[in-house]
Amino acid sequence: MTLFIRNRSGEVVAELIPNFATEVLGFDPRTLIGELNDGYPVREDGDAIVPGEPQWVHGSHPNLNYRGNQLRRTKMWFQTGSTKKRVRVYSYTGFQYGVLAAQFDVQKVPILEEITTRYNEWISSSSRNIPLANHGIVTRYEDGNDNIGMHFDKAASMDANSVICVVKLGPGSRRFRIEDLEGTVLFDRVVRAGTAIVMSVEQNLKTRHGVPVCENCREESGSLVFRTIVREDSVAEASKRAAKTELAREERKRARLVDGK
């Protein structure tokens, strides 16, 4: 049964849909991360990202760092359609152009393509005025130390009518927290793998959400998140911007070395 998460005024800010992965999307949420781990490489600090190919990018990779700091999570990006000439750009907080090279056409990973198709069939069959998803991110938390702080998703590159659909993945389960912009907690509990948390772009901007650190969590967990992205860049332009960012990063490194002498 769907749980409606409400703010202090009684307005629905998110929906919690149990068993969404198995009953709607037709996959086992406890095993997807393991299948992707077995099938695709992880790019860490010092590794080259192979453009347009399925791969994980670890939080230690400079293109996934936030303000020069390692993120405590690992990610995989995909879109519907080819990435040879154009790429959809979800400009989240801390976004770097260099990571766009890791985004791939979902057809290259059959299980993700099937899940995306079923998700869009669910969108099409619903009474909601929601555009089809064209972008997805898989996030992996290796253990309870991996986390994401309280935030809202930047909306500039999303369709205003998009929903943000977070499908929790296992085998582990983690807390999911939603609070309003004043810090009042609206929801804070362990969410089982397979549950979907669905939020409109509008309500996303009125709240913050996150996955806190869990000292006793030992198993992998994560999420699969669908969005509708309206921004597209040419691969050539994205590559130029990534090169410019990399040059600036190297210049900062050299400056720090000089200052340290």
C-alpha cells in the first residue's frame, strides 16, 4: 500500500511505494547491484573513463569529487538513446563535465534497458501528467560509511513535469530521510530494497532528502533513480568543457606544489 509523506501543512511531498521493483519493474532489487558489479568495471582515481561504455565511477575519481573531496559512493549513468553525438546533461550539485563521458546508451545493458522500458510503461499507463524517463543513475553504497548528505536535486536541467523516482536497491537496507527546508523531519526510517520513493520536481525543491551514515550497516545497498532531462549538449562541446576543467585542475595542483615549497 502506498504511503503518502506529508509536510506540516498536510501537503503530500512524496509517495512511498513498496515492492515497486518486483511488482512493477520486474526485477530483484537485492541482486541488481551485484549483477552490475560482476559485469562492468569500476573507474577509480588514476583510471581513464572509457567514453560511452557501461562502467562504474568511484567517488575517488577526480571527475566525481566534490570541491576536491572524495564522495562516499559509486555511480553509473545512462540515458535512452545514443551518446555518440549528443548527451543528456543532468547538472546536479557538484556536476563536472568530465563525468559525462561515463554516460552510456541504456541499450548496452539489457537489464537496465528492460527496467527502464517497464518504468516508462508504468508512467504511460498512469493518470499522471508525467513525461517518460530518459535518464537514470545507479548509486552503490559499499557499506554504512557510504552516504549522501541532505540536499535537493537541482531542477534547471529537468523537465518541470518530471518526477524523481528513487528505487532502493539491496541486498542491504538503509535509512532514507526527508526534511523540509527549515529542518523539520518529515520522514526518517529504514526503507527496504525494492521500495520506490516518488517525488515531483516542485516538492523536491521544497524539501531535502538524504541517506545518512549507518555504523552497523555492512551490506551493499544503493538506488536506481529515474528522471526526465531536457538539457542536451553535443559530445564535442562537452569534451571541450571537460578538457578545460581538467586543465584548471592541473593548474591548481601545480600552484599547490609551488606554494608548498
